[in-house]
Amino acid sequence: MLLVREVLAPLASAVGLPGDLVGTADAWGEGFVAELDYSAEAANAALFNANVRQGQLSGSVFAPPVVEGFSSRRVLTTEWVDGERLDRCRAPEDVPRLCSLAMSTYLQMMLQDGVLHCDPHPGNLLRTAEGKLCILDWGLVTTISPDLQLTLIEHVAHLTAEDYAKATAPPHRLAPTLAAPRPAAAPAPPPPHPSRRPLPTAGPAAAPQVPNDLVRLGFVPEGGETDIESSGVVDYLTFVYSTWNSGGGASKLDVPALLARVQELTAETENGLFQIPPYFAYIAKSFSVLEGIGLSSDPDYSIVQETLPYISRRIMSDPSPRTAGALETFVFGDVKDDRTARVLSPKRVETLLQGARKYAAATAAVDGADPTLLQPLDTEAAADALLDTLQTPSPLQALVVEQLTLVLAASSRQLWSRLRDASPRVELAGGEDRSLLGLLVDPLGLFRASRLVENDERDHKALEAARRLVEAASSLVGGAPADATAGPDGEGAANAEAAALARALVRKAWERREHIPAISRLFLVEALDQTAARLGRGR
């Protein structure tokens, strides 16, 4: 490590390799030294098990429990675990589920717990006889600050939603300060070892023109903002991200050509364009190993797509305003900030729901099921989930109330228009022709041309999105792809499932009727806000 730091790092910088190579060498060296302290390794394993017990991963993944009386700084004793390496598993049909479980586990460590296991080689990932995932060797870990976790969530959400332009456009950068390790979720286990190198936190919000996630994550240095916004760089990043997203790992990328292009872009800018921040070394190591295990069982494995289950669950449940922003970006796209125009994207919502279902399948009680083969959605569970969302204050609740109010109002206006058009016509003095229904409800014709009774372009989009979402929900409830409902039999099955879901909603809503007044107030306030916005746009 001394040779790497004092000789190779300066030499690499001299030939143009970007990044803080000395800092990277320090990060690796500190990790290697920390691995020699087995009391720290025992604390890391205990912390992981404590975190797992508090969430949905409980019962599916674990670290070998440490035998305290027979362990010390130089000796580590754990309970024996019967298992086989994930890459040599005698139940290959279970490997996809375990890969998905491993990905969700590592994402939780990195983006929620703040302590990431950095040595997930195949020998350290075991499948037990019960089909559980056991993670060995907790000597090498790194800590991740809460602010950096949110930045990574935003970035991964952009990638999984294929918002590559968004993936190059957030509000502020990482400051060159160090964060204290994130406090343990449970007070009982010892804290992470202090010798581990913490990761940087984000500093104050910079000017709006600071362009991208890559700047905030430290991959673009000071002075590179203008260059990263140029069309050539964005096109380059879009190509790399989309190819990587499609699966297959580095085999689908011309790595030498990509490295040559990076060097060209770096040489063309005064301060260099790309760099590798020191903290990223261990993250890259962990997830590249996980990608390799996935590719060993599926040549088209996409590590970006495998992040979708965890990211879907996280952005739908996390109350953080920044996570809420990632959720809105995911479901609304570029119009997320225009509350007078935004409408849910049915395709993206379906992607989000399928990701959440995959997470549930991967982290559920071990049954050997392949999470890529989604089982029919339980209508009872679906009804409970929707009602829980409406009862629990969260960004997801606000989003659902907003869009449901929009659809209900548009449906009411559409119904009124149909009834009015079907009503007999009455010819008034002066030759004015009006519908009988319209004349009875609005004798003076004050609202005939009002935006309150006529749907606009957004309303039509909302109704179409609602129709497509109902179709998608029917296919999810029935466990079949959307196009499988084509034809009389498929359509009947989908309608039956949708009707079952509706009945479950009505029954469970009645069971929770004490919450109806509070939920009704939410819809009333949102309806008043939307009405005021419509009148304001009409001026």
C-alpha cells in the first residue's frame, strides 16, 4: 500500500488518470488494517443482524452470530453455518431469488443502515439448507453518511427510470468534509469501528446552474459543470447508462473505447471532467462482485434493473423530502414541478409497483420462489396497502390524494358533459339552443364556458392514465402481463380480479370507517386547491 500510495498514484496522475488516487489508496489501506481487529468485525456483524431484525429482511438474511466468550481482538469465533457458495449452489433455480435478495440487502446497508459490507465475493455469500442468505466476513466495511445515501437514492432512481438527463441535473455538490458514521439503528450492538474512513456529506445548496448527480457525488470536479452540460457529454453518458441498464455487464460495452473517450473528454477540459472519489472504491468493489454473481446465472443480468425492487419500496415509503422528489421524478418525469400539468405515467407506475412486488418476493419468508416470476397479487393485501397509504401521512399519500382527486373531478365533469349532451334540446327566445338539463341546473348559463365544467388537456390525460392504470392493476392482481388480458376470456378474468379488489376496498373501508372523515378532509382540501388553480389558469 505504501508503494501504491507513494509511487503508483503519482505516476498514474502524471499519465492523466483522473481522481484522488492518494485518497483512494488511503481508503483501501485503512480498510486492510481495520480487518485485523476481530472485535470490530464482531461489532459489524452484530450491527448488521440488529438492523436486519428490524425490517423486511428478517428471517431471510443474516450474519453468523458471534460467540462472545470465545472472541477477542485477535480471535473471532462464530456459530457454525451449514451452507454452500452462491456460485456453486446445488439449487440453481434458487440463485435468481438469492441474487435479488443479496442486491436488496446491500442496497439497504448502503442506503439505509449506513454501514456497507465491502467483501461480497462468492465465498462470503452462502445459501443455507433452508434457502436463507448468510453473509460471512465482516472485517471490511465502510460507512456512508445520510446525505450521501439520499444523493445515491436520487441517482439510482433516475437510472432505473431511464431519466438520463435527470441523472445529470441535481441541485448541489459534495463538500470536502467528513461525516461521522451514521448512528446504529439499535443501541445494543457496538458502533462501527472508528478507524473506518467515513464518506463525505453534501454541503450547502449551490447555484441552480450546478448541473448533476455526478457533481454531487464527486465524479465531476470543480469547474466541470459547464462541460458536463455540453451535448457531447450528455450523449456519451446516455449511451453508457442505457447500455448498462439493458444488462449483460461490461460484455456489452467496448471498455477500451469508453476509457479512450473519457480520456479525450478529460483532456479537452481545463480542470478535467471525470474523477473517481476515494469513497467509491469500496462501493464499486461490492456491487461489481454482485453483478458478476448475477451474470454467472444470467448473461443478460442488469444490476441497474436489480436495484429497482429496493428503490421502489424506498421511494414509496421514505418520508424524506428528497426521496419524495425522487418519487415524483419517477412517476411524473420532466413535468414533476408543474403541479398544474403533471399526470402520472402509467408505465412508470406499473414499473414501480412491479419493483415493490419483486422486493416483497425476494425478502419474504424463504420458499425458493423466483422473484422474477411474480405471483398474483393478493387482493386483500392490495386493498390494505392502498388504505394504509391514504391513512398514513407521507409523500406517497400526498401524491395519491392529488392524482385521485384529479381523476375523480375529471370523471365528474365528463359524466356531466355526457348527461348534458344526452338531454333534450330546448330552443330559447332569440334562437339560443340549450340542453334541458343545463337549463334546469344553470338557468342563466353562467357556467356554460367555465373551466369548472369542461375538461382540459390535463384532465383528458389523467382519465387516459387512470384507464391504463386500471388495466395494469387488473393484470397485476391477476398475475398476468397486460397484453394477456386481450380477448374475451382474459378480459373477463381481469374484470373479475378488478371487481374482487373493488369489493375488498369497500369492505375494508367500512371496517376503517373511523378514518373516513380525516381522509375526506384531505380530498376536500386538494379539490379546493385544484379548483383554485383551474380558475387561476382561466384568467
